[in-house]
Amino acid sequence: MGNNYEPGQIVTGKVTGIQPYGAFIALENGMQGLVHISEITHGYVKDIHDHLEVGKEVTVKVISVNEEEGKISLSIRATAESKPTSIHEVRRIKLGENSAGFNTLKHKLKEWIEQSEEEK
């Protein structure tokens, strides 16, 4: 194949085609690689067109090179810092013994039976 690409290498390329499963990227020396849909960005990608367009220049990381089959696997996501997928900040609350929060059914059952009998 005669390429000089190594796994882990960061290179730039141009999007030449988009399919439901990924995007084809033209690299130097006439080589072409594929960015699988799962390697587009962090988080869920429903439609690749929401993230890429044909002709756009992108920075990619070489994931693997299969010289026998002439395939280069690429990742855009590996070049970007992970960002939270949710806008909500995760908060952990420590509940004390007497706090109102989750209690097991066994713990609450006696209380519910007593309340039910009082209502009769």
C-alpha cells in the first residue's frame, strides 16, 4: 500500500463522502480512510450530516491500518476532548438516617399498614 500512516498519528483530511455508517476522508498521497459513525464525536450521533459535510477539512486520529485490505480506520472523536453529554450537573446527596428519601418497601410497609387502618 505504501502509506506512512501509523496508529495514533494525527492527520488532516477532507470529507469526500458520507454514508449512514460513517464518513470517508481523503488523506495525503491519494489515500482514503473511514471514520465510523461511533468515532464522529462523543455521545450519540443520529445523523452524520449534523456533524460533517462533504468538502469540510477535519483533523483525525489514525485508529488502525490494514495494509492487506487497504483500509485505514480514523477517529474524529479521539482528537476532541470529552464533553459532558448532559447539561445537568451530577449531584450526589448523602442521606442521613432520618432524612426523607428512598426507603425500602420493607421499611415503609409497617407505616403504610398503620396509616391504612387509621383511615378506616
